[in-house]
Amino acid sequence: MKWYENAVFYHIYPLGLTDAPKNNDYQITEHRLNQLGPWIKHIKEISCNALYIGPLFESVGHGYETTDYYKLDSRLGDNEDLKKFIQDCHYHGIHVIFDGVFNHTGRDFFAFKDIQQNREGSQYRDWYCNVNFQGNNEYNDGFSYDNWGGYNLLAKLNLQNPKVRNYLLDVVRYWVKEFDIDGIRLDAADVLEFTFMHELRLLTKELKEDFWLMGEVIHGDYARWVNPDILHSVTNYQLHKALYSSHNDHNYFELAHTIRYQLDKGDLLDHLYTFVDNHDVERIYTRLSNKQHFLPVHILLFTLPGIPSIYYGSEFAIEGKKQNNTDDNLRPTLDLSQITQTPQTYASMITTLVKIHQTYDVFFNGDYHELLLTNRQYAFSRANNHSQAIIVVNNDEQPVTIHVPANGTYTDVFSGNTQTVKDTLYCELPPTNGMIWIQQDTGEIYAQRMQQISPEEHNLQQKEILVVDHTKPYEDMTVKELQACVLDKLAQNGPVTDQMRRDVQENIYHDSLVNWVKSFR
């Protein structure tokens, strides 16, 4: 299993979180990224195992008008700060993906500056789309060009130009070599050239077998992007809209319809990046007409198919509304030491749901089946060949009892209540709430699981049980030996859970494992 298949992401907009100045004069390097050490620990504490952070590289304003792809934004620090930050994330078992802003650059980018200076004589005149020296713009450049979103601050790159594509591919090579990143979120992927994304897919697979490419796509057929030739994932904006509006409108039919529509597109839904808010849309706590819907919305986020994500601060149910035509309120500065002094009801709820998602594999490799649907109640199952979960949610402000088709013994993970049922599971739902019922494994099911393991897989599992020479220096050990040492150390401190084993197995970074095993006393 690739690391991203059971990932739960945490999303940080660093310029906002660290209170960086809105404008960059490029004169002073401020090491604000170093403020994020406590956030790394927080991400681990709430059980997220992946981080999407960005934009990071030198820019003049909000970060998406790149000036230099090879340099951390000087308002955040220098490249050594960024390397240390990623090493710290890896040490805590957190994979890291960057924002890749490859559709456009800022006007301070070297190629654009050269066009300003040399005009028709610039060797970079074909690096941008439709540069017209008979035109002009509000900056009085004496030429016009295509932009992104109507903003000439964002000059659109010509990705049909092989020199531009090669330049950007070299940037990605540098990011992987220099910072050891695990993936890239492609900004504005819905307008990127498919040939470029295909080349990027081939390159990153060569650089790292489990490198993950996720694209920002708002509208369109997601299958055009999510396939073996282009990207691994895209942002599921269709589900995002359905999650909040199905609660605000007391209409679960909208949500169920969205799921059915995406299931009809084939093997797609499990791969999509799911979220209830991010740096471009209002916070979920602001979006919800009834704040008590916060719980059922998040139950659905972590149990429906997809790769779930939390936007920094939303686990504390903070507000964030677009105002004055800016996104500043969506990208606030937060002091973790202060915010964690407030009641932690919401954060505890999110942590529980993250752990549930990662503990039961039906939530990242289980089939989806709709079981019950009304405007105000919704039930579905997630099942694979050895287990099943039944999820029920209620958006009504009144309690309700619903009957869901089921057979077997089920335990509600929240209350601990158990039912052994034939044909019908009885669910007494409080107002604006939900339940997650997990079917208990039986000896028969376990035997079936063991029978499905081939002799080759069984032998492989046996080979992975290593006898480690503990007199050997950790630095000289292999990754497998270091993983075995970490497990040994964990076992000395108490029971080793399946999740702990997965955390160790997914950490394939030699230096990180050396630091991890040395941290035990």
C-alpha cells in the first residue's frame, strides 16, 4: 500500500499562519517557518500523517505569483529552514507535499523581467502565452499577455514551449533532491497542459516510486485528470459543496447523488482529495447554518470514500468568512499555545475521527453501498473482504430511530454499544449527530482472510521478521533493520498497535529512523 492511500492530510497556508507581511520587498530574511515546530507535533497528536503546505517559494504577495522557484520565500526563511522543517515532519512520520504553482509566475520572475527589458529581443518572449508587443496593460509594460483569472499580476506560462516544461521539471528534480518531498499539489491544474502533467507523472515516478501528484480542479470530469497517465488525485469540490449544503438545506439527497455520480465514473472516488474547507473557501464552521452540524459533516468527511484533509485551525471550529474581496480571513495567524487553552471539544472529536479512519481499513479500501436515504437521515456501508462499517447520520434537530439492513455483531465506536442483529440494525440517533458501527471480526472471517494470502505473500511476511544485531551502529543498519529496532523499542514500552506498526512500516527514511530509534531511553 502506498503511503497516500491511507493518508489523512493537514493543510497549512504558511504565510498566513506565521503572520508574514502581505508584501515582500526581498530585503530581509525572516525565519518564520521555524515557528511551526509546535504545529508538527500538533499534527502528529491529532493523528494526521501527511501535510500539504504552501505556497512556499519566493513571491511578492500571497505566494502564487512566484518570483523564484529555487528559494524559500524570504518572509518565511531560507532553504536550510525548509530542509529542517521537512526532516522534522519525516521524523514524526508525516509525509509532505508542496504547492506547485506552474501555470503562471509573478511579474518579478526572471523570464518576465527579461521581456520587460529586452522586449522583442528577449530569449524568453515565448515563455508566456500570447505576448503582444502591440498591446499594453495597467502596468504600462508596452505589451500584453495572457494571465490567470483576469489578474495581470499572474502571467500565464506557455507550457507548450519545451524550454518552459524542462525548466519546471528541473525545479521538481531540485525539490525532490534538496528537500525530499513526497508529492506536489498542482495549483490551477484544471488549466494546465495535459502533456506537461504527463511528463511530470513520468519524472516523479522515476524520482520516487510513491510520489503523489494531486491537482486543484474545481469543475469538470475528474477522470480526465485522475488516471495512470496524469495525476493520482484531484480536489473533490463537488463533494465539498454537497457536504455543507446537504446539511444547510436538510437534503441528503444532494450528497447521495454526488456520490452516485462519482461512483459511475469508475475507480475514482477513493483517490480524490476530500475537504470541508481550505485557503480559498469559507471555514466550515462559518458555512454551517446550524453549528451543531459540525459533527455529522466530519463523520461523513472521514467515512465516505476519499483522502480526507483538515485545514489548519478548523479542528478548533474557528470562523473564517470572505470579506472586502480578500481571502485574508481564511488564512489567519494562529497561536497554537493560546488556541489549545480553549475547550478542546471539537479538536478531540476530529482526533477521534482521524484515528477511526486510520484504524479501520474499510475507510480507505472499502466499497461503498447506500443503505438508507431520506432528506434528513442517511446510512451507508463501507466493506471489504474481511470487515464492514455502517455509518448513519442525522441532520434533523430532532432525535430519530432508523432501521438499517444488517446482519452480524456491530459495535458503535462512540458509545461502545454492541448489537447482534439479523436483518435490521436499530439506530437511535440524537439530533444533528451520527454513529459509526463496526462489524466485529469472527474466526470464520479471519480464516477467510488467511486463506486469501498467497504462499508468496506469506513467505514475504515471514522474511520481514528480522533478527537484528543490536551491537551494530544504527547508522550502518538497513531501513528494515531500523524499523525492527523501533518496533522492539516500542514493545518495551507497552503494547504495539496495528497503527503503530503501520507508522513504522511507512517510515522508509533512513535518517528519520535513526533519529527515531535514538529517541528511546
